[in-house]
Amino acid sequence: MKADKIFKNAKIFTSDKDNPQATALVVKDGKFVYVGDEAGLSEYEGDVTDLDGKFIMPGIIDSHVHVTIPVGFEYADIGERLEPNGKQEALDIMAKYIKENPGEKRYRFLLEKRFLNGEDIVKEDLDAICPDAELQIQEGEGHSIWVNSKILDRHGITDDTPDPIPGLAEYVRDKDGHVTGNCIEGAAEIPIILDSGMELTDEQVDAALKRWIDFSVEYGVCA
């Protein structure tokens, strides 16, 4: 059979439990017509590539990905990454940065909760180091955000504001029912994070999507 491409001398993980490994494969009309050992290649003619023992695996399918979020993040500055040892050090680092970079409308930082050593940040902490400008801290896993009172005020978030999705997307409150400045999950945090993304043009979105798709394909994510 005439084939478009023939690959040999490879280490192939097939994902097929009955034939989990192979050393050769044949492609015709965009489809795999043979996956197996090199002895089976005798039935095929075509352009042969010796992969010299390189590894091949099926494309990765990511079944849980939020495409619009990285597109928005590309245009919304997520900010300076913090790796402190505890809450106080995090506040000290941010205070120093704000002092050295005066005049910003909004200061943005990225922080994983594990660096807080079990402590939590509340709006009063952020108001103390940034009383005159907006301050947001994106939690590293992307499921929550800490903000100061300036941001809460601009978005009209008060103690009386209902949670967008109670028990899922919510504004964290203290024992007295006051919002702490910690916003949990998308419906609560995304409108704050993507302030600048709300006015993106179709061209900007298309360009960002293409960059995201190209990046994914480069690392083997195909769907």
C-alpha cells in the first residue's frame, strides 16, 4: 500500500490496552493505518522517517480548560509574583513595592495560599498598605482573589451584597457577616480580574486565542 508517511525506530505509547507499545506507524490520508512493530512495514511504501528511538504518544485531551480566562489574562496584568514566608512578609513585600512604584491606579500581585502558612489576608490588611489605590492579589490556583476596600467600593460589594452563587461563588465574610475582601470562584472574582478585558475587540480576542491554541499544540494538547 502507498502511504503518506512511515515512521520507524520509535518508542510509541499507543494508549491501547491490547497493544500498549509499538515501534512503527504508518499514516495515509491523515489517519493511522498501521501501528505495530517494524516487521509490519513491509506492506507499505512511502516516505520513511527514522525517529532514532524518540518517544511518541497520542495527543493530550484536556477535558477541563477555561479558554476565555487565559485570553483575558493576556490583556489584564496579573501582577508581581509573591513567594513570602507567611502573611506579614507578604504584606511587607507589597508595601515596599507600592512605595517604590507610586501613582498606580491598581496594584496587582499573584500569591499562592501555601505561602501564607495557614494565615489569611483580609481587606483591612490591604487597606493599611494601600489606602489610596486599588489592590488585588490573585490566588495562585485561580479560584479566589483578595482585594482592598477601594475595589469592593468600585464594584459595589458591601456586607449586604448577595453571593453570586451561594456555596460556590461567594464573598467570604467574617463571623459578624462583614465581607473580608476575599472573593471565591469565577462569578465573584472574574469581573474584578478582567476589568480591562471587558472592552477587548474581536481582533484582540482572536489573536489571543490563536496564541493560546498554538501554545497548547506545541505541548501536545490537541483538544
